[in-house]
Amino acid sequence: MFEKLEAIEERYEELERQLSDPEVIARQDEWRKLTKEHARLTEVVTAYRDYKKADANLQEAKEMLADSSDEELNRFLKEEINNYAEEKERLAERLRILLLPRDPNDEKNVIVEIRAGTGGEEAALFAADLFRMYTRYAERKGWKTEIMDANPTDIGGFKEVIFAIEGEGAYSRLKYESGVHRVQRVPTTESGGRIHTSAATVAVLPEAEEVEVEINPQDLRIDVFCSSGPGGQSVNTTQSAVRITHLPTGTVVTCQDEKSQLKNKEKAMRVLRARLYERAQAEKQAELAQTRKSQVGSGDRSERIRTYNFPQGRVSEHRIGLTLYKLDQFLDGDMDEIVDALITNAQAEQLRKVDQKT
């Protein structure tokens, strides 16, 4: 591990030299690429330097203890030795995590697809709640959101909503949101006060660049039609809505959010690229990547990753057995406690597999 860390630190120092070179700065594409690599290595190098500092302090304290005959100083040195040893152990574990193989998609923007599942109109209202939760979370992170397509209902829900989130590390923090989300509450449409259970599905796809997914225009069928609103009524008289069908895979994407046919086509192509990229990854790494079908499931309430219980004000993350009694804050985008726990759990699982191999 430490040979690898030394090599990383050497590369980091080389990058610092390159980034201050006027000739490199003049080549903006190269400079931006090096800047990203430098930023990616900063956390590892900082932790490694802290580890080396803790180790040096530990050795110095041990040497002082060996040469000291002062009881009061010895008590102080023994306490310092314990503190430095604990810090060194903590940093060593942190370094093990930082050296785990990175998901190549972690820094990508994402396409999020939310669909109402079991529960009728209440499920559509819950889909709207999830949409607001993710947009509020994006605001807290300083990320940008953009609706790609939406199928709203008459009373403010969504049968389906597709949107992009752009920001540093968006996929790394949102990728665990894929799955079925269940809600338990008294619907606004329920006059008897009975608690209903509904579900909505979420799929989080890394957004692919054009160079990552090659799409042959001859493989596309593009249809245009008038946009429709809640209940299916026409909302304009121009054929601005776009439906793109990728013939080899049968993948269909519809976009009608913009008034411009060209803008709807651009958005539809972004969603199509994300779906085809994720499909290709799933085929290439079947044991690691989940297909959209396994991410989303059928939308049945029994296939759940998380439950939002309104009467008790709790949100339960079933994959790691974590329950928080802060439902209102969570739905307002205060999601980090569960997101961090999911990331920590995934890292622990990776470390376990590494340890098994060694």
C-alpha cells in the first residue's frame, strides 16, 4: 500500500509543477485535464501526509519516553503516544478506503427517472415529493437541475418525471437511490383517514458524453407530435414534442418539456445516450452493474429499498437497517446522513472483498 502511496505523492508533486508551467496553462484542454487529476489525488495525498506526520510524532514521543526519567513528563508522553497511535490507525484505515478502485462514473452528471408505481394518484403525488426531494438536495449541493420530460397529473403529481442533475460527484452520491421507494400515509384523496401504502420507482443513470456512446442516425426513428398536459389535453398546436426510438434495442425516449422541437430532441438524445450507456455497462460488467430492470423492478410496493412513514415521521433505509425520525427534513433535501451511510456501507463491503482476496 505504501509503495502505491509514494507513487501517488510523486505524481501529485509532478502535477503541481505542470500546473504552474506557463506552456501547460496555455494549452487549456490539457490544463483542465491535469487540474481534474490533481483534485482527484488531493484527498489521498493529504491523508498520506497526515499519516506520515502522525507516524513521525509517534516515533519522536517513543524516543523521548525512552530517554526520560521524569514521571510527570512520562505520563504526558504515554498519553501522546496513545493519541498518535490512534490517529495513525484511523488514517491508515482512511487510506485503505481512498485506495479502493473508483467507480469511473462517480464524477458524472446524472439522469434521474421517477415513475409512479403501485397506488394510483397517491403514487403520482409521492413521485412529485421525491422529485422535490432530489431537487432540494441538488440545491444544497450547489448542483444544477433540468427537467428533461414530465407527465403530470391533474392534482400536482407525476406519472413520470425525468430530469438531469449536473454537479461535481453527482453520480457518486445519488447512485444508491435507484430502486423502489415506498410511502405510508393518509392520502389527500382519502376521506376515511386510512393509511395507504404506495410506491414510486427511481432510476439513476450516469449521463454519457457523445464520444462514449456512438449512435448511428440510421438506427433512430424520430416522431414529432403536439405536446400534451394533464389528462392528455393538447397544450400547444405546434409539433414540438419528440419521440425517439432506438431500433436495435427498442429503447423509446419522449421529450415535450420545451416549446422548441430542437431543444426537445437534444434532451431526448441526452436521455437516450444515458440509457444506452448504462445498458452497455450492464452487459460488459454483469456482476457489478445493475440493469435498469433490476434498478427499478416492477414498481410493486413489496420491492422496496426505503420506506417513508408519515404517521411516525420516519424514513427507513432497508438495505442497511437505518431508520431516521426526521422525515420532513429528509424530504426537504437533508439526505446526507443516509447517503453517507450507504457510501460507507459500500466501502466496507469493498474492503471485505479486498481482505478476502489477500
